[in-house]
Amino acid sequence: MPDAARASMSQATGTTVPGTTGPGTSGPGAAARGRARPRLPHVTLNDDGQRHPMENSLSIFTLVAGLVACVLGFLANQQGIGTWAHVGATWLGLIALFVGLPAQLFSATRTERMLIVTGLVAAFVGVSLGLAHGGLLP
């Protein structure tokens, strides 16, 4: 057997390795042409294969509410724009904290926990900035 053909053979099975030149192939692109297109990655919060609709909705709510509270907390420092932003940042951040902390206890997958912790940190920043710029009431 020629050395080029031997180099393109898999040692375990004796079959031709894709992407190498050897008998029956015409180059590295030959293996890619016969293969189906790769599918796009599927984004899911259910890493364990089971459905968790309540935990998923709590984690997404915590993330969104925390991010909105954080943005409102940063807007509370602006002149004119932030007249009521500190009230929204404080209340929405507190709600996100009170929803997110029990959601962290009930979460079932790692992906849910990552979203919840991100939302909790953003909610804490929003509450802190809201309290620093005026608090719960206008």
C-alpha cells in the first residue's frame, strides 16, 4: 500500500479519514459535499431534556426585570430623564429580587441558574442606584 493511502487510513477501522486524499477521494472538499448542512444550535433552558415551564418563565422574568431596573437606575442620574426613573428602578429591582431569589432555589438546570444570577445582579445594581438617587417614593 502506498504511503499516502496508508496515511489517510484510520488505524482502528481501516476506513478512509474524511478530508484527506486517498483512493476514492478527490481532495479535502469531497467529504464536505456529501454531508448535510450542520443545523443551527438550538437554544433551550432545558438542559436535562425535561420541560420546566414555571422555572423557565421565572428565570426569564428575573433577567428582564433586573436588566430594566439596572437601566432605569443608570437613567436616574440624568437630568430631566430620570425624574421618576429612580422609583421604577427601585420597585422593579425589588420585585426582581423577591422573584429571583426563590427562583434560584427551585431552578432545575444550570442555564436557568445562569440567567437568574445575571438578573439578580442587575436587579441589585438597579435597586442600589434607585435608592441612591431618591428611593421608593418620588
